[in-house]
Amino acid sequence: MNPTIQQNYDIPLHDIKPLVEVNEYSLYYTLGIATVAFILFLALIYFLYRWFVNRNRFNLRKEHFKLLNAVDLSDTKNAAYKITTYGYTFREDSPRHKEMYHNLTERLENYKYKKTVESFDEEVKGYIDLYKGMIDV
């Protein structure tokens, strides 16, 4: 080493800044996005499960509506019983339905409890058609 050159390690450096601590949040952002995506995925699975379960579920109202529309009015006695039975499902839909069902069953009483009955008169057929038209399934 050369004794004439004095080494000074305490030279102030003006152009280099000291280290600064940087707050890094990318891990938290990634975990947050992954959690939200996982929750959305679980919700999608749940709704798909509910859709598949409810898709094939038996609906009593729909079935009774189909059967009510398929009643053969030429067989008066059986038709009176079936209309009373299937119409009861829709009785509590509204006060109008309840009143209409009560009026219909009163008119069908004449066709139920006898050994032989005549065919429906036009007034009863009108009540039956009106009641069928009121039903919302």
C-alpha cells in the first residue's frame, strides 16, 4: 500500500438515499381476491344444486290444475267429485277464489249424492269454466 494515499471511508455520499421501508400489500390483495372468488364459487355451486333439486320437484298445484282441466264433464257424478277435490287446492288463493269455490261446491252438491244424476246444466258449466279461468299456477 502506498502510505501517501490516505483512505477515508467517511466520505459523505450526497446522491444515494438511505433505504426506505416499502409497505407491500400484494399478499393481502391476493388473499382477499381469492377469498371473494371462493365465496362466489361456493354460491354458484349452491344455486346450481338448488336449481337441480327444484327442477324436478313435484308441484301439487300444477298437477291439480292439469287434472282439473282434464276432468270429463260427460261423467257428471265423478266430475263433480273431482272438481270439488282438485278445486280445493286453489280455494285459499284470494277471497274471490274462496267465494267462487263455495258457490261452485253448492251447485255441485246436486250432482254428488244421488245414484243417478243428469248432466251439468249450462249455469254449472259456466261456473266450472269461470273457476278454471281464475286459477293462476
